[in-house]
Amino acid sequence: MLQDEIERLFDEQPVTYTEAHFRLFQAFKDALNAGEVRAAEPDPSSKSGWRVNGWVKKGILIGFRMGALVDQSIDPVRQPFFDKSTYPVKKFTIASGVRIVPGGSSIRDGCYVGRGVTCMPPMYINVGAYVGEGTMVDSHALVGSCAQVGRNCHISAGAQIGGVLEPVGALPVIIEDEVLVGGNCGIYEGAVLKRRSVLGSGTILNRSTPVCDLVRGIVLAAGEEGPLVIPEEAVVVPGSRPISHPLGREWGISLYTPVIVKYRDAKTDAKLRLEDLLR
């Protein structure tokens, strides 16, 4: 079984890697490219609705161990490119159904990019990532290593979807279906955005910052070990909260905090529908 072989190779690191090891890694990477194995996958039994597949992360790390630094330049003078031999750029054909607009984007081998995905330059998708069908990854956006992005999402210009490769047991960032991530947003440390949620431009999410839900009158925060979870259809914008420390009050200092100001309705959907014209 692929999982057992990967776990064994990770735990029992050989002095040198054989042809059999490279064939195993290629089979693993083929499964990543096809979306047949994922760094994380839906799990209704977990609080976040997702579980991490640590063995998949181990397989990705094996690739870094066994790969040699090689010259992968298309033009060694005008555009030098050096990386691990195990992780060249991902291969696409017209049959892949992926729109890659010219202008400096890069997609690393060992990730899944579904049909109908649009890649606006320059953007980057790292190894282990999963990008579902019909999603748009806009200019200067990053989909980090092992991040999971669902179908028909829009990752707007300048957005950073953080990757979590190590530790292998940590849940990566999860973006579920039909999510809009506004421009210059940052999502880090395994945060989970549930289906049809919206992040207004400039919103930052991580484990350390609570999210104030004005609609439901609660404060959302990451658990002791679990991720920060943004509810379905929540509309989140940047906000602030006053510092309770006496000196903070005296100086009028506030801290950044994301705020859920509403949940999606027909008016919200009408504004978002304009992006369909670009697909």
C-alpha cells in the first residue's frame, strides 16, 4: 500500500536512494497531481470538518530529502531557475483545461489543479496544494504548501493562503467551496473557511486573533489544538477592539480583530456574481 511504503521510507531513511525509491516517490507524486491523495481531506467526525493526512506530508518531505539541486532554467541568462530535481514545475496540456495567463506564474509539481481553474500572473501554487475546479487564483496570490482550496473560489490579488508542511500533524489552511478571499488577505496557521464565506479586503486570520461575530453575539477563537473556523456564509471584514490595559485606554490604542458583520444574502451574491464574467 502506498501509505505504508511512504511511512516506512520516511522513518527508515536510507544512506542512498535507489531506483525503487524514486519510482515510489513518482507514484506518490502522480497521486498528488491527480488529487487522489491529499494533505487534508473532509472528515465530518472532526470539529473542523477536516482531518490531516500526515503520511502525505511525509511523502512531500521525502521529495526534498531525495532530490538534488539542479539547473531547471528555461533561459539560464534571462531567467535562471534552480530547485530540487524531484520538484520541477507542474506539466499541463490544453486537455488539462486550466487557464494559465502569461506573465510569470509558477505551479510546482505535486499539487492538484482542477479543470476550469484560472491563474492570473504572477501567482504561485506550491507542492501539496489542492485547488478545486473553477477557482480563480489572482495576481500576486499564493497558495501555500498543502493548502486546500475548494471549487469555484476566488483568491483575489495579493492574497496569501499560508501553507503548513511541518509539523506533519498540523492541519493546513482550508478554503472550502465558493469562498471569496478579498485582495491582500492573509490566512495562516491552519485556519478553516467554511463554504461560501467571504473575507473583505485586508482581513488577516490566524490562531492568535479572535473573530468577533456581531450577528450571533459570540467570539470565535482557535481551540487548544484545533484551528480557527469561520462559519459558512460569514462575511468577515477587518476591525479593531480597544485594549483593556489602563495604559492602552489612556493612549487610545486598539488591536486589530476580524469582525463578522453579516451572513451572505441575495445582495452579497449579486455583488460577487460579476466575477463570473471573467471566467
